[in-house]
Amino acid sequence: MSVVDELRELFFGEENIQRTIYYILKDGLQKSDIIVLLATVAVETPLCVAFTEHGLVPFRSVYNFVVSYQHMTPKQLEFCMSQIRNMREGTCETFQNKMTHSSYVSVISKSKQRIFIDMRYLLASIISMINNSKFTSIKSHDVSNLIVQQISNSVSIPRETLIAAFRLAKRQK
């Protein structure tokens, strides 16, 4: 299993994706279409193992979404520490974001394979979070359907993936 495969399983696998997405959204950009933006990035941008002083940056060249160290599980933190130790051996690249004056360090992957989040899990976690929210004043199912529709209008998602996502979301109740 490659480092990026391990990252995908630990942070974006069926067991952990809802927690990861929740904290990315909670701690991230304050934009009205943040959920659609995150889904678009997840479809179009491969995963990578990169770190800032604040946490893990899981999407290559997209610095807006960070999984904060303080919200990671012990197993996720152990993964990060292991990757940081490996970086000391020279298997990393350092980048500076000139707009924010922040830096991030990325693991150099030996694999040329581009690995993405499983959209079934991402959509299911979004649907489940919305449907289980106590803060919606209208029917949460209507809200989740609307957001999934907006995501579908932004990126191409096969019908089978959408059906599987709604089934997974029902199981996550």
C-alpha cells in the first residue's frame, strides 16, 4: 500500500471520512458554497501527503482545506508523525504560498498513480451530516438533495455513485 493509499484509508475511508470532512468544513473557508467547492476539489484533485504548521493538506496544490492536527485521531497522528520522520531523510518538497506567506511540506511519492477520494463516501458523509444536523430549519433531506444536485451540476458524477452515496448515508444514521 502506498503512502497516499494509506492516507486515503485513514482520513477518507468509509470509517473516518465523515469526521475528516466535518473538521475540514468547520475549520476551513467561510464561504457559502464551501461544500460544493470541497466536492469539486475532491473530484478534480488527487490526494497528496502534505503538511503545514496547522495540519494535513490532503489535496495537491489546494491549500484551503486542512485537517487540523488537534482534530486527528491517534492513528491519523501516528501516520503524520511517521511521514514527517520519513521527510527528514530527504523525501520531501517544500513550497511557499506567496499570497498567505505560509509554507507546506509534501512527501515525494514514488508512485505516479493519481489517487482520489471515493465519491460515494464523500457524498454519503455530506448527506449524513446534513440530514443529522440539528441546525436546519427546513427539512434536512431537501437541503442534502439540493447540495448533491449542486455538486452534480459542478462535476460529473455517475448515477451509480449517487445511488450508492444515498444508500451509504442511510446506513450512517
